[in-house]
Amino acid sequence: MPALNNTPSSKTFPVPEIIPIFPLPNVVLFPDTYLPLHIFEPRYREMVVDTSREGACIGMALFKQGWESQYYGNPPIFPLGCVGRMTHIEPLQDGRSNLILQGLYRYTIEEEFFDARYRKAKITLGPREPFQTIAEGSVRATLTTLATRYLQVRKADKLCQLVTDDAMTDRVLVNGLSSCLDFTPLEKQFLLEGESLHQQTRRLIDLLKFKLDGETQVPGWG
């Protein structure tokens, strides 16, 4: 599970204009979170070796529907993703590795390149405001209440404590919840594509309300 990171990612880390893209069917990376990955496919082993020498940045992306029949080619992906910085690499036997990505910034793909064994893309980075806020305090209060209810049902007591930590910045809270909660990949992509932290928060609140309403309905009714 991606971890909450209470240190804003925007202590400006240089991101190359062209980065490798690592698409997956079930993972969405958010800024201010950490993502563990196990790398085993030959093309992505090569990607890790190259990336460790060329900027340490990987763009995580989500496959679009129907990716299964083209997996070993280059199936379509969502053009908006998140750049991660490799903070730890653990080499394993046969060229495999475990690594940790720190989510940095949202990006949008401008052009894709398929001349290497793995996909690359020219990207434009999203806003880098280090301490972006939700704006209205009442919105954060609503989010905290709903998220706590949702987590209590799942007996995630440690996450409940983090959610109610007033020292956590709005951006870290919203990105951490967007990443950690058990939403579908498409729901997480919907959150990632929010045009501002405020819009992402509103989407997160709506999703939590929808999930909680569904859990409280009486079977056979509605």
C-alpha cells in the first residue's frame, strides 16, 4: 500500500523533459506518497538500469480499458499520470529489483516514443505549489469526518490517527487518502485528474459519500 508522506515533494527535484513511462493496470501514483514496486520484466529491468543513470524519474501511468490483448506491445494509457523519483533500489537475482518511488508531480504526456524496449514520453509537469491548500476549513473537516468513518468500518485505526493529525498539510492529506483508500484504479485516476487540490478534495468527498451510502443501504431496498 502506498504510504502517506508528510514531507511535501516540491523541494524542487529536477525532472527530465523526456522520461520512461511505466504503465500498469491497477496502480495510480499520487504526489507526496511512496510506492513500492517489484521489477521483473526484462524491458522494465532495462528501464531501471537506464533511469538510475538518467535522472532517477519514472512516469507511472494507468492502462486504458482493453489493454490485456496488447500488454506486450504498447496499449493506450491515460495521458495524465504522476512522476516518481526512485529513492531506493534493491537489486535481486537475475536482474530483478525492488524499488521505492516517491511521488513528485502530476504530468501530461505531450508525445510518446517507442524506439526503446520500454515506452518513453515527452511530458509537461503540473503545478508545483509546495503548500497548496483546500481553501475552506469546513471542506477539510468534512473530508476528515467521512474518511474517519470509512476507515473505522475497515478497522484501519492507524490511518484514522493520521487523518486527524492537524499538522498534516492539506495536500499531503488529500493525496495520501486518494492513494491509500481501497478505490478502483479508475476512481483513483479520476481523483488524480482533478484540476486543483480543491477539485480533487471535492471528488474524494463525493466518492466517500457514495461508498458509505452503499454500505448503509438495507439489502433488497433501493
